[in-house]
Amino acid sequence: MKWQDQVVLITGGTGSFGKKMTQILLTRYAPKKVIIFSRDELKQHEMRQQFSEEEYDNVRYFIGDVRDRDRLYRALDGVDIVIHAAALKQVPTAEYNPLETIRTNVFGAANVIDAAIDCNVKSVMALSTDKAANPINLYGASKLCSDKLFVAGNSYVGAVRRTRFSVVRYGNVVGSRGSVVPFFLKMRHTGCLPITDKRMTRFWITLQHGVDFVLERLQDMEGGEIFVPKIPSMRLVDLAKALAPECKLVEIGIRPGEKLHEVMISADDARNCLEFDDYYAILPVQLGMCPKAYQARKGGRFCSEGYCYSSDTNTWWLSPAELRTMLGLNEEDTLQEKDRKAA
């Protein structure tokens, strides 16, 4: 792919992922144009300060909402690649505002699909979440619906259009807005950190890894795959100890919609899943794709019967020291020193 010829649009482009993706695209790939599509005027203004027009004359900003079908059609005119990151992501918010979550995460996804096909976009990569696998909360269920829509979108393209849709599914992003890391850092001065359940485990990925993975899969996607990176797990107890070893941990109980452990590939999905060195690909057999033919083209090996990629049975575990390294904390640094340097 010649990135210098590509026009890339990022929905939800002012979020943590969108800003990191924009930085990597501009500094490493220099595409023809990057369009930030989001509904937050203030965050777009802040991005303009970070990516000044004097230094980057190929960045454009569109105020818009994925709920607004007409605005999407206008924004996607002439776009080659869409990275769909817009979503309502907070589990408690989704539980309390289910219809609003569905309007954004499900109907918004349908709008992106229709607009991408009609505007003849080449590739659409949608971001998903581990909570979409065997979901027990509204957020996860809405993202499962979104995943199904994007996979099925490949059936709607027809013979004339060229659009292809795939999905990337990964776990919690270390340090992103809304994650537990900044919350623990904020609470550590109290001397106590609330832990929902000391048995709880989660998958973890850095923003850098997430962005790199999306860009890599954009290069070789055929359409319909759900890509899952191989990433480490960590117990929330170990995460709390890594961030604030001096704090007391207070167990408060699992909140509505939470799991003890997250799954990224269920045993049912694993039947049609290929494992590669650093990722998995769940294949869309419902669209008529032949897994063995895909394997012949791409390589990989089929997952064993009953395989489940879960945060508690993962073979790759993140240690407190490794987490501190991911956050830029040396062993001898204190968190207070980290804050002082940042200031």
C-alpha cells in the first residue's frame, strides 16, 4: 500500500486511540490526507494545537456524529481508508443509557458501513473489544452487534463496489482515558485503592501496540476477519501494586456488567480461527469463506477443539515491573517523581 496516495478518515479521532493513530500516520507514513471525524469541538481544537497546520498541512477536521448518516456521506467523499474508533465505551454508562449506546455503537456502525460502500471506500477497519466475546453487559452486546454488522457488510458490497470490512478486537489499553490506570494514579494519595475482586484478570495492550496492529492488519486484510492480537494478561491486584505499592487494597465487589475474566476468542469462535505467531484471525465462514483456502493463502494453524483465549488461562502474564516499563516508570522512580517530571 502506498500511504502517500491514501486519504484516511478516523471516526472518534479525538480519543486516545485516534490521537495516537494520527501521530503515527503523520510521522511514519505521511498519507495524502488524514481526516478527524468527531463530535467534540474542544478536543478538535486541542488536536489542532498538537498537530499544527504549519507543520502538517494534510490534516482536516470534521465535526460530526456517526449517528448522522448524511454527515458521514459528506465526510467519506473521496476517502480510501476508514478506521472506525467512535463508540460509547464505559460499561456503567452503557448499562444506564442502553438506547443511547445502541444508537452510537450499533446504528452508528450501520451508518459507517452504508456510507463507506456508497462512497466506494477501499478498506474499513473497526475497533472492537474483548467485552464483545460472550458479552454479559450492554456495551459488550452492542459491540458484538457492531462486529457482526461489519463482517456482514462484505456481503452487501456487490460486484461493482470494492469496499472491504474487517474488525480488530483487543483488551484494555494501558493508560487510556477511562481505563483503571489513571483512576488508580488519581486515588493513590488516599492510601486506599478500590478493587472489585482480587481474583479479577484482564488483557492489556499499549496504545502503540494497538495502533501498530491496526495498521499491520489493514495491509493484509481480505475482508470479514476479526483480528485478535496476542497480548499479556495481568491480575488487577498486581496492577494496583505496581502503581501504588504503598496503598491498601479494599475489595468492593464486582459491579453490574463486569466479569471476573475477559475472553477474546470463545470456544465457538475458535472452530473457525487461525493462529499466527502474534495474532489470531476469526474467519467469516457465514459469508462462505473457506478456512482451509484462507490458510493456504495466508498460513497459520487452526486452533484446537475447545480452545478459549481467556485472560485467566493466558500463557503470557505481565509482571508489575513490566507494567511500570510500559508506563515509562523506572524501578527506582516513584510515581510522585513521574508526576513532577511530567509537570
